[in-house]
Amino acid sequence: MFDTSGGKKTLVIGAMGQIGQELLEALYLQKGTEAVIAADIRAPKTPLEGKFAELNVMERDALIDLIKSHEVGEVYNLAAILSAKGEQHPELAWDLNMTGLLNCLEAARQTGLEKVFWPSSIAVFGPSSPQAHTPQYCSMDPNTVYGISKLAGERWCEYYAARYGVDVRSLRYPGLISYKAAPGGGTTDYAVDIFHQALQHGRYTSFLDAHSRLPMLYMKDALQATIQLMSVPRERLRIRSSYNLNGLSFTPAELTQAIQVFMPALEVSYAPDFRQHIANSWPDSIDDRYAREDWGWRPSYSLEEMTREMLGNLAPTYGVNLMTEKAGTS
Ligand code: NAD
């Protein structure tokens, strides 16, 4: 049975991005195609199953009009400029990441939205944060514009929840790995690129060094966490800034080994660039006890399972015949 949130619609802003494209599919299944509106500043490349609206999240009046005219009850705001791209366009990143969020929070307050989802990131942590099992509450001194915007955004979420009762929910996503949509300019993008390059060319040059350990999550787990968080009764949520979320934690060398199980000839070299500096300031792994306790978060995918699924799904695109008994599709 579809959850149609009392007949109100669900609006996904930034729906054409890496997460948005897959979140749409998950929401179509959960709520029914008719109940979901995809919005983005860029039009879809191929027609969507459900409705699409062209929207610039920077335009508050247009956003409020869309919410009112389509009787929207829930908004997922995914429009942002990510870490690596943000360092190339700092002012643009600050403008979009802040104004976009504030417009959604303000629209929620003014129109009485039932719920808002907005993702934060592990980029909120910085060099003085503990690197291993980084706790929910600790020293946070992000040194990228992206991280600064996410930390400020978290404070705004908590403020709107406390002051205006806006039911805003958030996760600190780690690097997300998926085979369906290309990543949008983050520091963890290597963990997606490597699969494509391995299958296409049999070799890969990593822009992070071999031993840069970072928190990561397979997209299916990220979607599961997002939908679970949005489904839980509000009184169960203790955190209105953003929940720590842990899944996997690995280095480029460890990911290479996991892929070499299926593609032993894969050659990987290392040429760290400016993204190494960003990675150095981020945690190795995350302590997500609040997510586990408050809404029962448990990731499903191991590094091996994720690697198997990534290769199994991407190999046919590149006409590669992997050892089929090892790589599986889903
Ligand atoms: P993405 O860059 O792939 O997608 C962002 C989408 O927003 C794009 O489709 C873009 O066209 C759209 N957009 C940009 N400006 C817009 C505007 N003014 N109005 C409307 N739409 C606009 O990003 P993503 O990877 O899907 O990330 C989504 C969210 O998740 C972001 O908030 C990001 O910070 C967060 N996040 C992502 C990751 C990750 O690994 N992908 C990790 C941590 C946090």
C-alpha cells in the first residue's frame, strides 16, 4: 500500500543529481508515482515516470508557489554544490547551499509543510575533530566552504525546529557510491570513478593517496537510511541538526584489492591533487549510535558486497564479461 502522506505530495529538489535520481525511484515505489514531484534547475535527459518541475531553489517565491499549487507536504532539498566543486567556486557554493536551505526552511514555516529533509555531510568535521569513530558531538572546524555551509546549515535546521517547530530531518552522509548516476564533484568521487575506469581501461589513477581512509556508504543503504529517518515518528528524534551515519570505511588501496578479486589485472596508481587536502581533514569512520538508537539504523552492505554489485551492474555497460560466478547483478 502506498504512503501518500494524507494525500499531500512529496517534492524532491535537486532531483537530477546523483542522489536525487535514485531517491526518486525509491519514493515512486514508496508513495506512488503520482505523489512525487521532481524539481531541478536542469531538465531530465529522458522523460521521468512522474511529474517534473523546473525550479531554481534560490527563488523563494517560485518555491512557495510550487508547494502551494501542488499541495506539497514534504520536501527533500538535495540542491547543493559539493566539496571539490565548492573549493573552485566558494561564493557560489555558499550562496546555493545556504540560500537554498533557508528558502526551504522558510517555505516550511510559511506553508506549514509536514516535513523537510536536507542532507548534511561528514564535511562538517575538521582537523581538530577526532578522526576515528568521530562522535556526534565534538570539536568541529571544517576548512572547506562546503563543510562550513553544511555546519551552518545544521545550526539553521536546529533553530527552525526549536523556534518554529519545523519538522526538519537530516543525515550527515559520508561519500556515496552508486552505479546509476554520476557523482557531482565531491572528494569521495574516486570510489565511483574507479569502477568505470577499471571496466573501461583496466587501470585507474586515484586523486587520493593509497591510504586515505574515509567513511563511505553504498547508495542503497543511504536511501534506506533516508526513507527510514523520514518515516519515524517525530518524538523519537533527539537530533535536529543532523545525524551521524556510518556504513563503510576504506582506503583507495583496500577498494582496489576488493575490485581485483574480480579483475586481477586492474592497475591503480596514485596522483593526489587538491582533494587530498580536503580528505586529510575528514574522519576515517563515524560513531552513529544516535541513529542506531533513535530509529534503528543498520547498514546492509559490506565492501565486498558493494563491489560485487557495482561491477555486476556496470560490466554490461562496458561490454565486459567478468568472472560471472563472482560478480552478480541486482
Ligand atoms: P549532485 O551535484 O549530483 O546533484 C545536485 C542537483 O542539484 C543537480 O541535479 C543540480 O542540477 C541541482 N541544482 C543545482 N543548483 C540548483 C538550483 N539552484 N535549484 C535547483 N536545483 C539545483 O549532488 P548529490 O551528490 O546528489 O548530493 C545531494 C545532496 O547530498 C547535497 O546536499 C550534498 O551536499 C549531499 N551529500 C552528497 C554526498 C555524495 O557523496 N553524493 C555526500 C554527502 C552529502
